[in-house]
Amino acid sequence: MKVRTFITGIGIITPVGTGYHEIQDFIRTGNPTIRPLRLFRSETVLPTGEVNQSFPNDDIPRTHRLAMIAAADAMKTNPGTVDAIVMATSTGGMSVTEELLRKNETAPEKYQYHAAGSVADYIAGQLRCFGPVITISTACSSGTAALKMALELIRSGRAKKVLAIASDSLCRFTYFGFHSLQLIDPSGARPFDLNRKGMTVSEGAAALLLEAGERVPETACAEILGAGLSCDAYHPTAPHPEGEGARNAMLQALEDASLSPSDIDYINLHGTGTVDNDLSEAKAVNQIFAEKKPPLSSVKGAMGHPLAAAGLIEAVICTICIQQNLIPANTGCTIPDPKPNLQPVLSPMEHPVDTVLSNSFGFGGNNASVVIRSVKGNGNPVLLKKTSPLEVIGCECITGAGGTTSTLNRFLNGENCNGVFPLAALSEDLPPRLIRRLKRLPQMALALADSLQKNTISFQSPLSIFWGTGWGALSETYDFLIKLFESNEKFTSPTDFIGSVHNAAAGQVAMYLKSKGANITTTGGDYSFEQALLSASLLHPVNTDESVLVMGADEYHTKLSGLFDGSVSNSRENSDGGGALLLKHPGTARGMNISCCFYERAEHHPDIIQALIRSLGSPEQIGRKFGALLVGIPASLRECGEKQLREFLNQTRFNKPVIDYRKQIGEYASASATAAVIGIKLLQLNHIPARLSGEHDIELDGKGILLIGTGTFVTAIEIFQS
């Protein structure tokens, strides 16, 4: 069966307008809305793109509010729910967290909406979505990366209707962070202008409802033809000077859409207004469109840069351009810089637009491009491609006990692996130059990658990296904010700002291993690693024998962990750690395989355990397939998790060893990444030691290991021999 992916609903809220008609008016006029900051007090008054809407002064952060407006707008002509949600954000609930930390608030319940993943969960609760809820945080490329993920969920047959959302709000963190990097133009962003001096920080949200179909639905606005992802693996913030990663993302998007450059009628440029970014993107465009460039422009001079929301906001604008045959102006550019060798559209114009290429690039060298086309033609139907398990090439983990060998020895003896492994010991094998200025989480990620490289036979650098983290770099986040508060919002650390973005650690690993494929960071609390593994199965190209690195890790922070993570505040011992798996598509020989085979939201889903069992086959098949169960029950959700586990055991009559792994390895969001490594090692041993089974050694006899996550979501990861 072949399917096409249609946009059947759009929602948008930005500084230049809210909803279809206001955005259409903006495209026709190009009027900017850049003005001095009003949302919060600051002695340093810089221009921003601020949404002209106030919200109740309650616990719901601004990012969540903006996201809900966009989501409701996209769903208004499509009643019902969706099969999956893919969210893009970088700020999450930071606007509220800043105020709480400034007041020294110590009640964990006040921080319930801090997590980046809480935005998607909030929307899922409002829409009663049962299916996968994935949060992508790849800085300013997040929105377009989310579109690629949503597209592949449909192409895989895992979903027929997916809501892609992106939202970021103005907050002190981003406002002062970009200012500390000296990337703000005090006159407002002027993309590709000769005198440009930087960007304008902005906010907003957008949502696209995507639907699978063989024929064009009545509500179709446009069609997503394809998308491409790449990583520069060059620098934490600066783009590749020759635009190498940007070029690769655009070429992949065109190939995925089965198009050539001559098919593109308009290019929506990333165009932030910073000198290096504009020049790098221009070089990539000139290489691909050497013969003839279509009309092109950036809208960020009019509305500013809404960070993670930029890609989806611009996808909505592109969709309206296609429907109305309009091209927006490159507002802010009066004298085009001759160096980029581009001639951006300086005034709004009516022009036939059938196919658009839209670009988004972000910190960590993350690049994403998407191709959108009108529904007039035959589109780009693709064969449904079921996701398949990935073969394990190597795996490593870190716990309070140390590395993989120390952790496994203690775990197999039924001993405790809780704790926080000393930072000096964690990074003792890493080159000092590599970890200079890096704090705990990126050092943990690099230590995992380094161990994998040293302990995997015939190691080859992975094409792509998928990184799951529940909370991101807490040390950098805390240090940045504290310095900001202590200086009365005058000074802070640009290094901490760069390191604080959720995808910073993945960018460091990409540079270390020279991985230039997709670089995706997922952040969904206790289910972040599952999101990363699922993302890898969806996005790793099926026609390659190159490997992919799937990682998950979280750090313990003395001030923030107990405030943000309810499981940490309910734990007797502070712990952190993570795991890394080097994977590839299975070959013809026998091998070890892993697959995220089930991922659904438990709220309002009374038959979720029955759905889990159905996904695994039947109670009888489960008994035949699996020789042990590793179950993750977060401490903050223990009552709920234990109830879900009892229901599973009662319905399946599973009588093999059941190991509650968090009791041994500790409470941290990505503990399932560590558990996956332990599961692989148990399967390699082919037995469950008596200390874990309760009585005597249990031979697995070729049976697999089932790794179940419980609580807000119920997940299942299969580890088995093929």
C-alpha cells in the first residue's frame, strides 16, 4: 500500500498574527512587529518578537498556552483525537521556573510543568491522545525535525493522523542567553542585509495536522513530500563555514520528495540575520541551485526568531503561500549583502507557488529541511515501511557503580548500583582538551561514546545519533540562571548557555565521532530513551549498512533534580547514569536485536495493558518469547506502576523472573537506557543468576528479555536473538 501525507489542519500564533487570515494578511504586507521587550523587566532592553496576548497568572507556562492555542486551531475542522503527537520545544516551562528559582521556591509540585516534555503531555491530555507522544529538542531546527518525525510515523503505518506542534515562549533564559553570545541586533534582525548584526529573539507556536491518505482529503491544505536531516559535527554553535550540513539536509529533502532543484518555486530561508548563519546557508543554496535560484526570503526580520517553533511556524506560512500564490518579503533587508550572492525578495509579491523548500538550522550543527507542495498533482506516494528491530553491535552503561563491567558485576550479584559516580573518574579516559568547559552531562555522554568506541570490535563511527534525556544539562542551566540573578540580570555565562540546550551533549558526541547524519534529541521524562530508540527505528535509513548510536542519560544535580523529578525527591539515594547502544539494520547472520514495540499514554486509556499484550502477540506467545522481565517503575509513580505490572502479570500468567531494575540502579529519568544495556548483557549470558531470579539460575534457552516501562506511559522494548 502507498500513502501520501497531507496537511489537513493548521494552527498558528505569532507576533505578526494569529490564525490563517491574519498570517495571510502579514504575508501580503510584510509588516514587522519587532519592538522593545515588554513581557518582563530588564535593564537591558532589546527588540523582541512578542505575541500580543496575555494569559492567566497561574502555573501553566506561556509555552504550554501558546502550544494549546495552535493545537486547538489545527484541530478545529478535524474533530476527534490523533494517533500520535510530535512536539518541538526548547524552553518548556522555563518562564515559570525562572520565577520560582528567583523566589527560592522549594516545593517540587510548583515545578510540574518545567520539563520540555511536559508541553506535549499537556496537549496530549487535552486531546486525549493515547498513542506515542514524542518531544524533540534540537534547538532552532526542532520544528522541522518534528515534521520529519511525524512524516515517518505516517509512512511506517504506526499512525494515520499525527499532530506536529512547536512552541517556545520568551523567557529570561533565551533573551539573556543570546545576548550573552552577542548575537542580538539592537536594531532588529535584518537577514542577508549588508549591515546585519544578529538576530531577534521571538516566541510563538504552530501546529500541523498530518493525515495519511491514498487520495486527497477534502480538508487538505498541502502535502508534505519529504524532509531531510543532517549534522555539521563541526562546532557547538557556529555553522559549517561552507554550509556542508545545510546542503546535505536540503539535498536529502529533495531526494526524499523525489524532486530536483528545478522543481522548487520558493525557498523559505532560515535567515536569522547573524553574519555567519546567513552566509553559510547562502553557500549551501548556491551550490544546490547553481543554475537558477527560485524566489527566496526569510520572515525572521518581521517576526524575529521563535527558536524551536520557527520551523513549524514557517511551514504554516509556506502552506498559506502555496494556497494563495504569495511570496513573503525578506523584511529588514534594504541593501542585500553581495557576499551571500542571493537576491532575497524585498517586497511581498504574488507569484505562482506550487512547491516550497523550507530550512531550519540550530545549535549543535543540527539541520533540517522540508518540502511542501500543493495537492494539485500526483504528490509523492510512498510504500508503507514497517519499522523493524535494529541489531546490537555494542553497548555500554554508567551508573553509580561505574562503567559497564562494574555495573554488571554488582547488578548480577543483586547488589546496589545506586549513586553518583565521581566526575573525575567518569572522564579520566577522555582527552582534557575534549572536556574543557564541559560539565557533568556532556562528559557522561562522551564517556559512554568513548567506551563504546574502545570496547566494540571493528568500531565504525555511526551515521546518526539519537539522544534521550529527561532533563538536559542541569549543571549548566542552574549556573546560568544563578549568575544571571546574582548580577541583577546584567551578566551571565555564554558557555553555560551553549551547554544548557538539551541537544548540546548530542552535538558534542557528533563532533567527537564525526557523525553527520540525523542528530535527534528526545526529551520525555522517564520515557526519553524509549523515544530516542523509536526515533532511530523511524529515521535511520533502511538502505544503509551504517550504524546508528542511541543513547540516554541524565545527571543528578543537588539543587534541581529533587525539584524537577518527583522520583528523585522520593528516592533514598541520589543517582544518575545512562546507556549507549550502537545499532544497525540486521544482516543475514544471527544477531542480537532490539525494538521499541509499544509506546502508549496511560491516562484515559483503561485497556492499555490489554493493548500492550496484543502488541506482543498473546499471553502464550509472551511466555514462549521471553525468559525474563525488566520493569521500570518510577518512584513518583510506584503505586500506578505496580498496579500496571500486576495487571500484566495476571493477564499473561508470566512466571519467569521479574526484575524491578530501578531499585538497583537508582532513580533518574533515562534509567531505561541503562536497563537496556543490562538486558542485552543478560541475554548474552543466556541465564538469569540466582541473586536476581530469587532461587536458582534460570536458563534463558534462547528466549528474549522484555523491558517494560510503567506509569504515565506504558512502553515495551524487546531484546531477542534472531
